[in-house]
Amino acid sequence: MVIKLVLLIVFFAVMIMVGVYARKHATSVDGYVLGGRSVGPWLTAFAYGTSYFSAVVFVGYAGQFGWKYGLASTWIGIGNAIIGSLMAWVILGRRTKVMTQHLNSKTMPDFFGSRYESKPLKIAASAIVFIFLVPYTASVYNGLSRLFGMAFNIPYTYCVVGMAAFTAVYVILGGYMATAINDFIQGIIMLGGIIAVIGAVLTGQGGFLNAVKEMAQIPSDVPLTIGQPGAFTSFFGPDPLNLLGVVILTSLGTWGLPQMVGKFYAIKDEKAINTGTVISTLFAVVISGGCYFLGGFGRLFDDPSLHDTAGNMVFDGIIPHMLSTLPDILIGIVVVLVLSASMSTLASLVLTSSSTLTLDFLKDNVLKDMSEKKQVRVMQALVVFFILLSVLIALDPPTFIAQLMGISWGALAGAFLAPFLYGLYWKGVTKAAVWASFASGIGITVSNMFLHYIASPINAGAIAMVAGLIIVPAVSLVTPKLERGKMDALFNCYEEKVTITKKRSLEVQ
């Protein structure tokens, strides 16, 4: 217990020190929200990765999908690395940096408003961010309850309140820069922790080969492959189609999430793009691949305590149960690992929510003539508000909110991915097409929550994203275009001469 407490105290002390150090970067709106658009490759890459993977992935998704798909769930981690990290950086990174800086947009709703010359689009996008990010913020706490109960016997309430308080302090003090530096520190902890945990768990099962051999003997209980031994160690697992849906949602989804895309706004230069792409991809391979690989062995740890009174598996309990037999030092590392993943994601979410509500809704609509200093103060106050709201939801989550947590990614990415991606590359995207994408993304995921015409909420989110990619060009072809001259002038930002065109280099001479 002493070892675990010391690790926690050191962890929290470092977080606060970073917040104090980063205060000098948080005096302006650009500094508070984007770190002055001068964040280097390592900080940007780790900020991207740690915002991507939280306790939801480590405890919830790894346990649930590892149980359902066996070792094939590792494909989810590979998809996260290749599609969610590598391709996102290559396809979105440079163009996002150049166009958002040219438009002077600081948030995703701000981008929609400026790119498509529509204030209503900006306000609608900010409302979508608020509605769907707050429940997702609350869901970040869920993976911690069982781990803290297992490691410390600390009530869940104290854990949630303590984590929220420390996150609030360093985000309010240092804004994006404090979040990025802490993300880097937390990312190092996550890398070391996941490697140590995988090694320890497999050793407890007689090593990797023996664990795979035991998994191969477990017959499948999935309808498509029921009774088939070896399904949980096969290449694509017992249910490849639903596995593909998970890969699409958790990988392609990052392209439309405001807290993820916002990392590209803050990139410093060309070197940060190139180096960050490599670091971010490798980070995802280790963290996401490691989490799902570990979860793939979950069936070896089946226990009556993991089932509810109706006999159904409680997926959130699988990973904590796997770890409960580890030595104290490793349990302490795991707790700090999950804390790191959760606090980094939480910080990114509340900073995104507060900046969006301030800059895209309150400024010029509710509060007129806001100075730089006042905008920063309002964002800091809203950080407190969003954290308190997420704590209240996390402590007593109603069924509706619990459902909403599961569709947050699908709704946000379904609404935003297509108009954001096409908007960076194609002059022909229309306002009507953006509205259509918002309507289809939210409409598919929310209506399915009540009508259940798509069996899996995960697949509903994936379908919403793919639908947006089809709807935006289709609607754009038959609706009035934005003024050609203005679009030509806007896209000239990519051709501004430095050493070569800006779409190839961000270096400023």
C-alpha cells in the first residue's frame, strides 16, 4: 500500500508542478487553447496519443472486445495505429495546420464557420460538441472505479473527485501547454506500464505460447462460429464483420473528433509533422495494440465474480480481475497508467469543450466585446463547470447518459469527419452538404439508440461516418456552391511560397 500511495503522490505532484510551469504560455487565447501554435513533435505526438487512449480503452474496450473476438482484437490496435494515427497525420496534419492558421480558427466549430462562411454552422457545431463531449468526459471515469477498488479499497466517489480536482488545477493554470507536457509524461508512464503488465500477465499463464494453447481450446460461443474450438486464436476471430465495425469506429473516428483534430492546429513546423507522425504511430502500436492484445486473453481469467445475477459477463471487470493477482508494485504502476490515460483524455476533453463554448458560442453572441484576458478567464471558469458537470454525471449516471456515452464517438465523427476532411481538400463542398452531414451523423446514431435498427451501437457509429463520406459529395453536386473567387483565395494558402508549397512544408522563412 505504501508503494502504491507513494507512486500516486509523486504522480499528482508532478502534474501540479507542470501546471505552474506552463502558466506563462496561458496568457492569450492562442496560448491557452493552442500553446501559441508552437508545440514541438514529441509533445504533439504524445498529446494526440494520450488523448486517444483512456481508461475507456484500457479497461472497457480491451476487456469487452478481447472477450468477444479473442486475440483477433489486436486488429483494433493495429487499425488505431495505421488509420487512427499514421493516416490521420499524413492526410490531415499539414492541411489542417495551414488552413486553420490562415482562417485564424482555434476550434473545429470555428473552422466550419469560417470555411463555409456560416455563423449558424459554427453555433450548431459547438452545440454538438457540448452535447456529445460532456457524456464522453463522464465515461472516462468509469474505468477507474474497479481498479481503485481493487488496489486501494478507496470509494469510487473519492477517486473521481480527486482526479477531477487535480486535472482542473493544471488545465486552469497552464491550458494547452500544461496539458501537452503532462501528456508527454503520462505517455511515458503508459508505455512502460503496458509492457510490464503484458509480460507479468502472460508469465502468470505459463508464458505466451502456453496462454495461446489454452485459448485455442476454448470453444466459441458466438452464433456464427458456435462450438468451434480455436476461434479465439484465429486470424480474424469468431466474428470478423463486427470486428471490422469496431476497427472503423475507433480508428477512422479520430479524424472527426474535435479534441483529436485540435492537436494539428497547434503544430509548430514541418519537422514536428514528420517526427510526430512516426512517434504517434509507434505510440498507438504499443498502447492500443498492447491493450487489445492483453484483453484477448481475457477468457483465461473467467470467474463467477465477473458475471451479474443473470449470468451475463460484466466486461468492465475483466481487466481489473486479470491484474488483481499482480505484485503490489505492478498494481501501483497499472493504477498510475490508467490514471495517466484518463487524466490526459479528460484534460483534452474539458479544454476542447470550454474553448468551443467560449469562442464559438458565447463570444459575439452572448458576451459582446470580450478582451483576450476575459476570454481566457471565461474558458478557465468553464473548465471548472465542465469538470463539475462530468463528475455529477459520473457519480450517478442515468441510463440515457450511459447510452449516450457509447454513441459519442459515432455521433461526433459521423457529423464532423466528412465536412472537415473534404473541406481541407475540395473547394466544391457546400453549406447544405455540411448541414446534411450533421443531420445524418447525429440522426443515425441517436435514432438507433431508441429504435435499434442497427444491432450494435458501434456499427451504427461506423455506418454514420461512412454515410457522411457519401452524403457530402452527393449533396454538394446538387446544391449552390460557395463563391468561386473566395474559395480560390482560400485554397491559395496551400500554395504560398516558402521553400516549396505549404502543403509540403510548414517552414517559415
